[in-house]
Amino acid sequence: MKKLSRAVSKLKPEEAFIYLSKALKLKEQGRDVISFGIGQPDFSPPRHLIELAKKALNDGYSGYGPSLGLPELREAIAEFLNESYGTDIKPEEVMVTVGAKTAVFMGIISLVEPGDEVLIPDPGYPLYESAIRYAGGKPVFVPLNEKENFRLSYESFAEKINERTKMIILNYPQNPTGSTLEEKDVRDILEEAERRGIVIMSDEIYDRYSYDAPHFPTISYEGWRNLLYYVNGFSKTFAVTGWRVGYLVTNRELIEKLETVANNIYSCPVTFVQKALADALEEGINWFKPIFEEFKARRDIIYEELNKLKGVRCVKPKGAFYTFPDVKGIQEMVKARDTVELVERMLYETGVLALPGEAFPGNLSKGHLRFSFALPRERIREGIDRIRRWIEAFKTS
Ligand code: PMP
């Protein structure tokens, strides 16, 4: 095989998937693995959605569809957002994608040119850095302030803006820290971006998992059409990560271009799942309330339990289902070089998986682990108890 293209050789994987296969291998060998690894809800998709998917298959939704997504789903998404957030989004401003990931990737490769700077949160979701480098752009890390609950503040973004800044990527509630943005910061960042002609890409895939305050979306900003590329999806709220359906909202001119990008890459999103989701959205998401309450209770448990561990400092997450504790104390106790080694040993010696901070781009991720708390309360308790017993053995040895 000839040498890889320069662009593709710059891509980096999302390591959560690599650890997922390690945990699966151990499970196959009969180990009881407690995984705080991959970010995927543990509940089943709502029953009626599964029935609607079967119906869509029976009704013949098996062929190609439009690259921008089925019109009925684009319409249902616009209505769903407008009802949820009091916005005024038109179906023509919505595009359905193959998971939120392709929405992010297509946005970056369509807008970022070599030399452009893109501001991204530090620590952050791996895809942003990877796609920016693929496009030849320069990722500029904006540190989240751990002392302020990893707050993404207007001030920290404003400091990094210069004439080469093409785009700012926001992600809230955030992966991996569980922090979120407050309305004032959202408004200030968007105002500044609008004034300076900078594109905002806002990945709000965890919007329904906002525990302490209602989520304030970027699409609520009155002037959003001038500057916004909004990303969301069904993976996390409907527990259909494997169905691969996401969506974006942006202005019509850009959507026209993105249609060609999607047409070149995947022709169209999967048809029958789109039909099922369009029908399911009509019924609203009241069924999500108890799930939300359960996740909130798990958030409280993991926060308390982690903080009880010696060598751990944990900030209370405000959203998503992640927490990103500082574990330098444990790292020292067990004499692990970095969190990659810590995670490997913890997995093989206790059967508990968390993700190493180093799996998340940025300068601040070292010495941290990401715990996804998308697992039952008793498993959360047991997992952390295993870690406690493990580190206690080091203290006494
Ligand atoms: N954005 C963020 C911040 C995520 O955490 C994830 C999933 N881990 C995605 C996007 C991708 O979502 P999807 O499965 O819909 O592609």
C-alpha cells in the first residue's frame, strides 16, 4: 500500500472505543467488568420507538432517501426544538446526519481552511482536535477552570481570539468534565463571535442531561443565523447510539453545501430509523423524565463516593453523564507513570474501567480519569468500592 495521505495520517481515534474492546475481551474471559468507560446510556430505547422502527421496515422504508434527511424528520426536529426552547427554526435549516459525529466532522471540513485557528475546550472531546488537524487548521486549547467546576467562561475564550480565529467550538454540557455554560456566558461568547465574524460550532448532544439549571441553547440567541452551526442528536437522549442519527441546524446557504458533502460521503442517513424517530418525536419525550431523575441521582452518588476516596478530588458535574476527577493522589500511591498505566492496571487488577485523562486532548487532562456514570447505582457503588480496596492494599504495603 502507498503512503497515507497527509490529511488522513493526522486523524486520531476516539480512544473510548479502544478501551471498550479491552473491557469486552475481559468480559468474554468471564471477568465481572464494571465499566465507567464508554459514554453510552444503559437504558433501552423507548418501547414505542422500537415498534415504530419495525413498522417503518414493514412499511418499506428500505431505500435511499434525501441526503439532507427525510423531510418528515427535519420537520419533526424543527418542531421539537421550537417547542422545547421557544425558537423559530425552519425545517430547511435542519439537516439529519449519520450520528452527531458526522455533523461535527462535515462542519469542520467545510469551514476550516489551512492556517485557520479554531478554539476548542481543554480538556475536550477528541473529534474536534482530530478533524481540525485533518482540515489543516490549528486547534487552540481554551482551558476550563477546574476550580470553578470546569466552567467554560467567556473570558477564557475571549483571551484566545485573534485575526486568524475562524471558529469557536462549544460543547455543553461537556464531555469529559460534565461542566456546562451559563446563559450569560453563551450570550457573551456569541455576541463577541458575531461582532468579529467568527463561526460558532456548538455541540449540545447532552442538552437533556442538565441537572442543576435548564439548558440555555445557542439556538436561543436571536442572531444565530449569522454565525451558528448547532449540533445535536438522538444517541444520548433516546439511547440509540448504534442507530447513528444526529442533526445540525445552520443557515440555508451552508445546508445547501453540506448536502453535497453528505451526498459524496454517505448519500443519506439510514431511512427506516429516521422514519421511526420522526414518528416518535411527535409523542414528545415525557418518558425521559424518570431517566433524567435516575441520572441525577447517579451523579450525586458518584460525586460523593469518588470524593471519599483517598487521593481523589472530584468536581460536581452539572450535566452529561461524566465526571473528571483529579486522581494524581492515586497515581502516586500505586506508582503509575501516567493515567494510561493507571487505567490498564486498574482494569486488569480490579475489573473496573475508567478512561485515562490523556485520551482527551488538551493540556489539563493529565492526572485525571473520566468516569461515565451511565450504569446502575449499585454498580457505581461497587465499582468505586473495588477501587477503594485496591488502593488500600497499596497504602498498607
Ligand atoms: N459529541 C460529543 C460531545 C459526544 O460525547 C459524542 C458521543 N460520545 C458525540 C458528539 C457523537 O455522538 P453520535 O453518537 O451521535 O455520533
